Amino acid sequence: MDSLIDLSDPSKALDLSRIRYQLIRLEDTITFHLIERVQFPLNRNIYTPGAVSIPNSSLSFMDWYLAEQEKLQSLIRRYESPDEVPFFPQSVQKPILESLDYPRILHPNNINVNDKIKKFYIEKFLPEVCPDFGHGDRGVSQENYGSSATCDIACLQALSRRIHFGKFVAESKFQSETDKFTRLIRAGDREGIAEAITNKAVEKTVLERLKLKAQTYGTDPSLGRVPDAET
């Protein structure tokens, strides 16, 4: 949805410098949303189907909320944008707004790794970072289920957009070195393709930048000091 890249102009949409700047903005969004989420405990019940009673649905509370959110957002064209991928494609509705005229930028594909993103986020990431207040999950009447799920959806959608934006990076690099990538593709050389697309120096810089952003979030910039990682 919100983007500094003009997706109606293929030359701008595949400009690596513009893509990198957009990815940096998405880093800020993801960092903010994750820090907001970890103020709440894990609240495991919101990810367990049947743990929270939902009329006419067998989904977990978080999945139901996410599916309903995507249904609503699809009505205002969110999933017509080539940089957006739904977690629940079956929830996507016909927009009430007239469609935007997006040119075909990416090679036709059905890549959607949202299930893997959600699984890792719920099963691996959250248990490691959410606080434990020592009272366990006390149930729907005493825990911030709604607030936790709202933060989850913001996190998941931002992560999904950031990860699937890799398709634009891949397309840009393919068009700049078409012969090289065509040979790798025809040879089925997945490792070679990954190595050709990946810039390890840039990835290291990204990790260092993310660490700094997380450490300085919420601090007073006038103090002029980055807190220790342990604080």
C-alpha cells in the first residue's frame, strides 16, 4: 500500500536504489511494530483454534482477526498492489474502488511464503521475546488478547511485505544481468542464483542498522548515548 516506489512506472519500480530506500523504510515499520508487540506476554491462546470461542469459525482468534482484516482491506484494493500478498487469499474480496492500472512489472508467479512467515513468527520468534510476568495465560477476561493480535497483524503484514519485496530485487537484478541469470535458471543452479542475488556486505550492514535501531528506540536522542544491549 504505502510506498515511495511508483509501481505504475516499471523503470522506477525496479530501480535498486529506490527499492533499497523502500526496504529501509520497511525496517523502521517492522522494528516499531515488533517492539510494540513485545510489551505484551505471549498469550498463546490467541493462536490456538478453539481456545477463544468465535461464532461460525474454527480458526484461532488471531487467524480469524487477520482473515477479517484482509477481507476489509481487500475492499479498498490492498491486494491489487503487486507488493502485497494476503495470508488468507480466500478472504480477498472484489474492491469497492475502481482498480488502479498497474503495468506488469514482475514475471508471473504465485510465490507466497506467508504460511512460513507466520509459523516462524508464532512458534519461534514470539516465545523468545515476549515477557513472562509469572502468571501464565489467565484467559480472555484478564489478558490483552485484542491488543496482542492487533500488534501481531501489523507485524506479520509488514514482515510479509518486506520479504516478498525480494521479488522486485530479483527482477531488477535479472533485467540487469539477463544472460547470466538465464544460464543459472536453465541449469537449475539454485545456489548460484542465491549467491548472485545476495550482497553479503549489504546484508551485514542491514543487521547492524537494525541492531542500532532496536537499541535506540524510545530513548532520548539528546542524551547522545546508545544504551547497552543488556539494558
